[in-house]
Amino acid sequence: MKVAVVMKRLEAVSADALVVGLYAEEKRLPEGLARLDRAAGGRVKTALDAEKFKAKAGQVAHLHALGRHVVVAGLGPRAETTAEVLRRAAAAAARRARDLGARTVAAEVLGDRLPARQRAQAVVEGALLGLYAFERYKKEKAERVVEELSVVEADARRGRDVAEGVGRGEAFARATWLARDLINTPAKDLSPTALARAATDLAKARKLRVRVYDRAECQRMGMGAFLGVAAGSEEPPKFIHLTYTPPGRRKKRVALIGKGITFDSGGLDLKTSEGMLRMKYDMSGAAAVLGIMDALPKLRPPVEVHGLIAATENMPSGSAIRPGDVLRAMNGTTIEIGNTDAEGRLTLADALCYAAEKVKPDEVVDMATLTGACVIALGPLCAGLMANDRALARRLLDAAEAAGEHVWELPLLEEYRENLKSDVADLNNVGPRGGGAITAGLFLKEFAGAMPWAHLDIAGPAFTEKDLALAPKGATGSAVRTLLTYLTS
């Protein structure tokens, strides 16, 4: 899809569909919509009145005027305007235009309560996220597809801000698209080797540094926890390290770690068939890291970013780790296996050790579909945040709010550290069922050491079983836009 900025009045733009916004509870049409109405001989207002269109947030109406479709997106009350309201309005309007058969869509910079740059970003971000579809494996592709999106601004004084917002919105959305594509790909076609190849191709295209370690190299580094998880699979494990170096002076060095279990059967503690069904999505954290790394050269934040992924499958076999086995992590910590299905934290443990030893970041953030307990606690739309640094946690929560992604902080209660005690090793990889998300966070905290560290458990929001405002059923690309917002702030 081509995205462009057009400096014209909306009614003068050539497109199959025009998208305009309308606030609720206001008697007069806004300037752009009023001009369209005059050009159409009053037919726009007549149609909206006939439909009793209330312009509630997310509500959409359409009519045919001036030889094309006019799609009116409800923005809700003016005083309640947020970037998320504009994202959702743009997504709903873009989908309506697509369903009407429009191949070219021109949208005004919706609303007027926020800065032009922020509104332009929200419009592009929302439209692209709302139009996402994964059809790689379908014989019959959708016939109705939007091929071009133009963001229209008549005031030349705002041209630069609008262009910057459009570029930022496109980068955020395309990064999320990449993560969604990776997650939606079946595990048969996205093995650890294929994931490493995707990272290598990305690095080549974006001029990033990349290093992929094989099993032997991971053994030499002492990654016993990661390799223990990989022991049951015929697919060779890969440890991926991507590096973005900013132009100019570096303000901070950040490590991003993504859980990269390309398929999780549970190991010898085998999942049920229902529990295994969606386990291609267990590499959603890794996909988020790749999406973020793909966008950074376009956004050019003054932050050095290291993307780390310990990629493997978790499979049952004669060589798989057993409950009761003891693994030794890269930092020498020994771990008793209480449950082989608590494998993600083992791979993240070695990734955290690697970050501490090889990267030495100013702060580290891991993203993982880690626990069902977090889904029980927060539901399918909200990620859990745990951190050993209050300032880092606050900044990430602010970034999530700006990005429109739901994140809630959970406490790292030190009393629960008792639950990780082992009779034969330094730690057990599981605790009791109650507070399972927090126990997993406390396990990871052991390997973060003195590094300022935050953990995002995205087990709930990484995959949706129904269509959402900004995502169709399937992978959502959770955490990509939150971290991009954070890194570029």
C-alpha cells in the first residue's frame, strides 16, 4: 500500500473514497465536511440527518457524492479526543472504504484537538493497522484492497508536521505488520533457522549489525538453560543478536529481549491439544523485537538498541529435558526443572545473562508470551508489566498509554521469592499456581541482576480470537508500538 501526503483541500483530491471526521453533539459541520457538503449541494448533511448519525467514537457512515464515496468517521465528544480515538476512527473508516470497493482513499487529518503531527500519525497508524490482512496461505485473495492512502492537509503551514506524523505512523504500522506476519506464519514454516534468516535479511535491508550463534557457540558461552529447552527438538536452536546504532551521539544503550519459542508443545509436560493449538504464537516477543528493529533506521532515535532472541522449539522426545533435571544458566545459576512447560523463562534467563555480559545496557526490556496466569489476572487485552526500576516502569506505562496499548503493572512481591526455592539447585523454574505471573517475573529478576530491567508479559494481547478495532483475528503485534513510542521519546 502506497502512503502519501497531499497538500490540497479534500474535495479537490482525486480518490475513490474521501474520509472526514465529525465530532458528536455539535450542530455545525466542521470546515472540511462543510466544504464537501456545499460542493455536493447539501447532500452530505441531508444524508447524515436522515441516518440520524450521532458521530459516536468508532461509528461510521457513508454516502455517495461528487462521484465517489464519502466516509464520515465519528470522533465522539470533542473534549474526549485522544490519539487512540483517532486511530480507531481511521481504522473503521478505512475498512468501510475498502468494503465499498475503494482502491484509493484520501483522509483528512482527523479532528482538531491534538497537534497536527500527532493526529496525522494516528490516522495513518489506525488506517494501516485496520486494513491488515494475512492471506499468504489462501488460494483466493481478497478482491477489495486499498492500494493507496493519501493524507490530506490544506494548510501549508502544517505541511511539515503532517509529513512527519505520516512517516512516523507508517513506520509504526509497518513494524506491527511485520510482527503480525511472523506470528501468523505456521511453525512448520517459521523454525528457529527461518526466524534467524528473517533477522539476517532484515539486518541486510536496514543496514543493522547481526550475529547468529549456533548450538556449539551457545554451548561455549554456557547457555545451559536455553539449550536445555532446545534439547527435545530436531530443529537446531539459534541465538540472534541485532544491533541498531544511531547517527550522531548515543544517549542510551537499550537491550530488547523477545521470547522466541517458535512452537511450544509443553515438552514432556505436554500441553492439551486445545492448549497447543495456537502455540505458533509463542514467539510473539521475538516478532515484536524484529518489528521494532525494522522500524528504528526509519525513525532514527538517538538510542543504541540491541535486539536479542533465543530461538528454539519446545518439543517432547527421548532427548528432551525431564522434570527434576537441573540446568546451568550462563551466569552459573542452577535451575531445577519443576515443569518443562515453563520453558520461556529458561531461554530468557540466558538472554538476560548474555545482555549483562556482552551488551552491558543502560536498561533491558523483555517481551514474552510467558504465562497463562497473566491472562487469568488481566484478561486477553492487557499485558502485565513487572520491573526492578520504578522510573523505567513509569516510562513504559506512559509509552503504552500514548501508543494505545493496555499495560498494567504487577508487583514483584519479594515474599513470593520463597516459591522458587529448590532442594537440589539454586532455583526451581516454577512455583505454585497462585501468582504465577509474578513468580515468573521474580525468576527473571534473578538474572537481570543490577541492570534496570522490565518484563512485559504479553500472553493475553499477543493473539486475538476475534476481530478488534485495530486488528483482525490472529496476531496483533502487541508491544511493538509501545516500545517504539518509548525508544523515540
